[in-house]
Amino acid sequence: MKNNKFDSAAETWRHIYEVGKRINLFVLELLNRSLDHDQSKFNHIEKDLFDEYTQKLKSVEYGSDEYEDFLRKLKPALDHHYERNRHHPEFFPNGVRGMNLVDLIEMLCDWKAATLRMESGDLHHSLEINKKRFNISDELAEILTNTAHDFGMFNKK
């Protein structure tokens, strides 16, 4: 009697290759995003106002009345910025719901980096505020928190 036992190794290797090929699409996009991130801030429409308010924003608490007042004064720069940078929920008519996973990863990294600019920066606090600000679901908020935790983003540096 012949032994016609199926060997799945070749099919498994093909599967691993196909998964890796798709993961690499994300990796390449994330690398491109890391190079292109916030380049619009060098445009005079944004730069002039960011030159004036970046230092002021360092000393205020995220989400405070004073912070919100600075945002109102930065509105022309922020409108220009949000229109050109899809890692901001404001880029999309339906906010976070319009974003893809790469947008969300860049957004989370951006939020972490923003906390490092502020004296009282705290990603936990930012996530709580942004959950309300951008109407983020409990499930997505938990995914963002889990990701931040797993990638050491709750450390001070």
C-alpha cells in the first residue's frame, strides 16, 4: 500500500511568504510616513504660527482652557496642516472612522511625540482626552492603549 501522506510544508512556506509580502507593504508605508511626517510645517502658512506658539504650548496642560485658546489662535496653521496630513482625524470628514491602520499607527506615534514636547505630557491623559475629542470607541481606545503599552510609549522618553 502506498503512503500518500500530504506534506503541508510547501504550502506553509507559500503562506508565510504571502503574509510577509503584505506585512512589508505596511512596513514600507510606515517608513515613508516616518520620512514625510509633518513636512507641511515648513510651509510659511504653518511655520510662522508654529514659531510663535510651539514654545507657549510646552508649558500648558493638554486639553486645558489655555491650550484650547492657543489652538484657536493656531487655527489657520492647523487647518492647513490637517488638510495635508492624514494621520490627523481632522483630515477625514468622519474623523477616526475614515482612517486606516497605518494612519492610526502614525497618529499614536504623533501623540506620543507630542507628549514629549510638553512639560506635563502624559500619553495616558492624552488618550483619555482624545477618546472624547475624536469620539473614539472604547474598543479602539483599548487597542491604542494596548499598542502604546506594548511598544513602551508610556515611558517618559
